[in-house]
Amino acid sequence: MIEPTGLRARKKARTRDAIADAAISLFLAHGFDQVSVNDIAAAAEVSKPTLFRYFATKEDLVLHRFADHNGEAARVVRDRQPGVSPVTALHRHFRAGLDRYEPVTGLNDHPEVVAFHRLVFTTPSLAGRLTRYLLEDEEALAGALGPGIEARLRAAQVLAVQRVLARTNWQKIADGRTARDVHPEAVADADQAFAQLR
């Protein structure tokens, strides 16, 4: 994520982060549906209108973390080295994420990350909103892959594979295993899945 420049931009970024951090802390402690927007505004020490200037919906208070990855697959395809196929570039990118234990791969056992994923996956309104992010990603990736139905189908397949891999990794960790223990299986699953895509 690019750091904002200028005092005003930095102040806005700090306010946005403070609101989001307060919201996620409350959601993890009490559950998404039990926390009101008023509760979040009070905890973040901002007015309700200020909160809505930064986040259009209650769901966006959680899912802005996924928004940071919006368009990532399309960027990987556009920025790939000459001679590297799109699927190979995406495979390498996902594997690198596994090696860094990035939360977006599901392979991260920090208790807050595990709890955050549980919150998203078990709250219907969040899961529904996440689908919108995925559809935007799919559209961007299809655009990077080229015109026509083939590009759209390939984009949908790639993003479905990444979603299934991430959810599988998260489930193993949620069941009590460590990320380090799951890592070899996660790599093997990713290799198999991307080989099938090819």
C-alpha cells in the first residue's frame, strides 16, 4: 500500500485506521451483528457522519483489508516478465505469499488473523460483500488476460482456485495446526491446483 504524503493525507489515513481498528476489535470481541455503528464511532472517538465518510457500509469496516488486494491478480499478470505465462506468474505470486505467510493465502496462524477470517467466513453479510470484491477482481483479471469469454472463464477459474486454497489453509489452522506445519501441504496443493489450471 502506498503511504499517503502530506500532513492532511496522513491525518486522514490515521483516522481511517483508527476507525477500522476500533471496529475490528469490537467485532472480534462481540460479533459483527452485535456491534452497532454508534458503538464503533464512540470507540474510535469520531461522529457517525465522520465514520461514514471513510466507510460507506458497516461491512466495509472489515473488508477494507481485502480491498488492499483488489486488482492484485491483474497487476501480477500485467507486470509479469516476458515469456512467463499469466498462470505461471499467478502461481509464483501465490507461492511467494505462502512463503511469507500472508493472511490473504489463509496460511497465517496469528490468533487475530484466524479470528478475523472466522468472522468473515461465518458472517453472511460479510461473505456476501466479499463476493462483490471477488467479482471486481475477476473483471480486472479478465481485462488483463485479454478480450472474450476465454479470458473471463480463465479469470474466474484462477480466482476460484486461490479462494479454495486460502480457505483450505485457514480451515486447517482454525482446526489447531500451525502455519509452519501446514505450509508443505499448502505448497503441494497450490502446485497441483495451478498445474490443473494449465
